[in-house]
Amino acid sequence: MVERKRIEIPEGVKVKESVGEEAEFPFDISPMYEGERIRKGDMYVELGGPSQPGFELVMALPMDQVEDMKVTLIGPDLDEMEEGSTYPYAMIYYIAGEMVETDLEPVIERRNHDFQNYLEGYMHLNQRYDIWIRIGKNAIKKGLKSLIQIAKATMMLYKNELPFIEKIEAVYITDKDLVEKLLNELAMPIFEERDARVEALSDEDVDEFYSCTLCQSFAPTNVCIVSPDRPSLCGAITWFDGRAAAKVDPEGPNRAVPKGELLDPIGGEYSGVNEFAKQESGGEYERIKLHSFFEYPHTSCGCFEVIGFYMPEVDGIGWVHRGYAEPAPNGLTFSTMAGQTGGGKQVVGFLGIGIAYFRSKKFIQADGGWYRTVWMPKELKERVAKYIPDDIRDKIATEEDAKTLDELREFLKKVDHPVVKGVVRPVDGQKITNGWVEEEEEAEEAVEEVAAEAAPAASAAQPAAMQPMPMQMPGFQLPALQMPAPSAAPAGVKLIIKDAKITIDKVIVRKAEKEKKGGK
Amino acid sequence: MTVIAVAGKGGTGKTLVSALLVNFISEHTTSVLAVDADPDSNLPEALGVEDQLKKTLGEIRELFQVSRDEMGTMNKEQWLEGKIYAEAICECPRYDLLVMGRPEGEGCYCFANSLLRGVLKRLMRHYDYIIIDTEAGLEHFSRKTIDTADYIIIVTDMSRKGLATAKRIKGLAEELKLNFKKIFLIANRIASEDAEKTIRKFAEEEGLELLAVLPYDSSVAEVDLRGDPVSEIDKNSEVYKKMREVANLMLNLSVEAR
């Protein structure tokens, strides 16, 4: 970890200091100034921005190292700046308090944008090393003289709005050499370290997930749960976005969902998520497993970037993205499958996801993750190639390898894809599929075996109505009949019919025709 | 903040009206935002500032869609705000200009639009005047990217289609609950007294306040047709003079309303 310590002030630079709270400010402070845009013609000076270096940084320090309400300004102050010019700008805050810890730094740093935009005549844009500030001529006219006043007002807002900050100290820098040096040697390493931590953040590391109901106007029963390991289906919202939005508007479309009890560590099932799903879907769904494809999968809204589809003929999962217009090996296009799956339904055998979910360490881990993946369009595969484990990457077919199920079968056999002999899921080393069984008799036995295994799961199923897929979906199992579908490959797909009245005039049982078996 | 939406069938001269309003109103204050909300129109050209444009809002939104996976913990709303302020808002000498640009592509824009609405709302409230050149379907209003209009000016020529569109816009504006204070009509390229009579009758029947009747002026029509800036219109022409009166009226109305 990059060591957090006070910066060293080099010799020979101009330094101004001030300690204590300011009695009054020559500018208004109010949220109504948010969004205020200072036009080039109305601006006194510009700080940072596209042409000069700049950054903002919050560092948590021990109590005794922070001098409360002290500001140090290094470099020229406003009254020494030339009107209409642009200067480098760094804002560093040291903070301390019982509850202040390094993990909170980015959250606190983000608020600098909000608070500084409350200041009349002061425009703050962007974040981290992109900051861009403009100070209006009007502000100067009204009596703004020094950046120290800006720092004091910001610190006051920090302490008022975030009372857990017990001490805060600011160092503002307009000296170009020092801004550049600290940006490269201090700020960038800290930003990189934070990003690395974010990449490593898991569902286990947080107490709450966030919901997204932005899509409920199209998909009324959709419940998007956004966790560190599972970004939204539309690809737009990460756990961090959810957290930011929930903070601004706790009752808005992104709400905090306390995780509750962990019910299934592999499938990613949490009591808090289940409760939320039940409530938000109007009782339609009672269970959701975040990292499962077959069992209580996440609902699919219609916004998803990619749809996953189970191909019983090869016992593997394919993925196709919105931009791929051709039919997938199962003969269906993205839009056909999306039309069947969308609308906030839990459709076993299909799953809508965001492209960013391919990066997840828990990517459908309950069902073997990448090792169960058999096909994706080349464009999509290339986009996520670096997240695919080395030993499986070349075994996943693209449209260049296979366009039909027959070609796909051949390809998978040739490369010896795990689905051929049985998939062992990496998460716990359990063998989850039996692999293909070539001989017909064995095939039938396998089907029965799997069907029997699947039966208890089916009877424990939630009362929610699974939408039957109108397209051909071999492998469906009707729990009441306990009869393996004639063309079934291994199960794992179930169909529950609720409040249905079925009339059957005649049932004919006969040996299936050869070409229908296993899609051969 | 006073929002003036100028709508009408394509080719009736609504961009001419919008551009002249921007010109006249920005003589009084620089707190003016001109919005080109018609993908089919050419407000930047009519204002003569097309060279200063960097990106349209639509282009920024597309950039957002393809960049979002790489943003890590960056705050996406701040990212969008920064991009819009830096690249989509064109700082012209007397006013700012925002071009909405292309409509959405494929995929889900729920989140992008939800963020955009917030950014635009906070941005717009700081301008004294916002003049929006919008297509007849009022798309950005129906999507709530822009959620209010104080005054709606419908521009029509004497064509039956122009009038039919005017009627439809009025219906739509009411349906969308834009809470506008007044809805006006400007008749453009009116060549005869008969035509003027027809327009007056139409305005009365439809409950639209007729703000101005602009005569047919071949020099104005040529500027409009060539896509030249409206600043090249003869200052002594009827169109120029009448539009200045309209601008003054709008200024007065807004001051009274405040």
C-alpha cells in the first residue's frame, strides 16, 4: 500500500498558511449553485482542466498528524494570477477521525465535487486527475481574494455534512512543478492502488448490494441486483454506481439491499436479496441466485447486452451479444431469444447479462463458468478474451468454428472441451455434468439418472410460474409426469406449470427416431 | 430560467425564427443557451457557429455507452457532466449552444438517459433564457430529457401540412403536460392578404396567439435556403424587424413572469 503521509514542502516555494474557521465568506453557499457553468468570457481564472495538470486527493491520516482547519497554499494565489489564464491545481485533504479509514478515502474525495459546486461563482468538473475548475469574475467582484477561502468553505462543508470527519486539513497547490511531481509520485499510485482494490472487491467484502428498477417501466417484475461480482444486465451500472446513486436518492431507482444471510455461497443466494426480489416482483419470484444459470437465475429485463442460451445437444452454454445479427448455433438470433426472455422473467435456459459480468470472478460459477461455455461470437470473445482462463479460451467456438449444432459438436469433440467428458466446476472441484455419452443405451440411462436427481429440486421449486418456452427446448422436465423428455440430454432445466388445466386425449409412447436423439 | 421552444414542420422556417431569437435575446444577456433538438435542422449553421462545435450530446452518450465498462469506480454522472460541459456545450461569444444530435442506437439507454436528465436539469436552471429548436414530435420533451417549456412558438407557412402540423404540436404539448404559460403561432412566408386572413382564422380557431406574420422576402428565403447565418439578413427587412419585436415581447413576458 502506498504510504499515507503529509507531503513535503520543497524549499523556495511560496507558501501561505491559515488556521481556524472563517467567520464569513464573500460568496453564497448552497446546493442551488450545482451545475452552474462559468462561461469563458465570464471567467476570472481556470484551474486544471484540459491544458494544465491537476488532481484532488483525500488521504486518511492518524489524528495527531492532522491540524484541524488549517490551509496551506503553495504557489500563486488568486490575486497574483493573470485574468483569463489557466493554472495547475492540486487539492489535497488530510482527514482524521475515529471512523475514518483508508477505504473511505474515495467516497470522501468524491464529495469535493458536490461541496465545491455549492460555492457561488466556482465551477468544479470531473474527478481525480481530470479536475477542471473555473472561478467567475463575479466571485472576485464580490470579494473572493484567496483560494484559502475556497478551502475553508469546502472543509466547513465536509465537517457539517460528514460529521465522522473529526479533523480536516487542506493543502492547495498552484505551483506547476509541485503539482506535477505529486500527481506522478503520490496521487497516481494511490489511484491505481484503489482501482486494483476495486477489481479485487467481491460480494463477500460488502454488506449491501444495490437494486436497479430503472427498467421496471418495460419489465415490471424485473429486479436487477447489482453486486461487486455482478454488474447490471444493461452493462451500465456497477456496484459503485449503485452506491453513489443510493446515497444521493435512497428511495430512487437504486436502493440499498442488505445482503442478509448467505444461503448458497456457490450459487450466490442471499436471504436479503430473496426478500427484496419477492417484494419488488410483487411476489412473482422468491429466490434469486446471482451466479447461477440454471437454478433460480437472475431475472432478465430486456436491456441486457448479452444473452446466454443452454444447448442441451452439447450440454453447454452459448452467449450472443446484441450486435451479432446472425442466428446462434441453436438457430435463434439474439432478438428472438431476447424477445422470449425479456420482460423481467426468470427463464431457465436463458440468461441476460451485461458484458462486464464476463469479467467477474464468479461468472456463473455454480454452473461451471467459462468451462461450461461452448460458443460466442468472435467479436464478443475478443472483447472479453483476457478474462477467459488460458486453458479454456481456445476451446470456446466462434462463428468461424461452428455455425450449427453439428459443427459445434464436431468442434467441441476436436478440441476436447470439458463438456464432452464432463465439466468440473472450479469453484469447489465438483463434477457437475456427465459429459456426452455416445452409445444410445447409455444415453438413456444417463437421462434417467439426471432426471431422478433433478426431481427433488423441481418439487422444491418456487411457486412462481416459469414461462414455458414456445421454441423447441429439449430437456424440459415435467415434474408431475416424471418422464424424461424423449430427446433429452442431461437435465438441469425444469418447467413448472402453475394453475394449468391440461387435457390429454391420448398418450403414445414409442421409441424416438434416431435423428432426434441428442440432436445428432 | 425561461424556456422557449420553437417547433414546426420542417422547412417552415423554425430554425430561422430560433436563430433570430437567440441573436436578439443574447444582445440583452449572455445567459442564453441555444439548443438544437432537431436532428434534421441546422441551427449551428443558421447561427454561423458550426465550426466551433465539438460534439453533440448524442455523440457523448454513445461514447459513454462504449467507455462505461472501463470506468471502474469513476462516478459516471460526473464523467458525463464533465464531457458535456467540456465538449458538447459550444461557447459562442454571446451564448452557449448545445446540439442534441443523433437519436439513440441499439441497447439500453435507461441509465445513460437517467444521468443525462440530471445533468441537463442542473445545467439548464442557471441560464436566464433557453431557446430550443425542436422537431414537431417534441421528442426530447416526451422523453423528459428536457422537462419544461414556458413558451411554445409554433412556426408555420401557409401550406396545409404546416397548419396540420401546428395543430398536432399544440395537442402534443398539452398531452405532455409541459406546463407552458403560453403557446404562440408565427406565420412565415405569407405572400398575400388572403393567406394572412386564413392564418388569422386558423390561429383563432385553434386557440393559438398569433405572434407575427412574416412576409415572403426573397432575400431572407435565399439566406435560409443557402444555410447562411441569419446575421446576414437585411436589417431593414420586415422579417428582421418583426422578429426583433417578437424577441422583445418574449423578454418582456419573461421579466413579468419573474
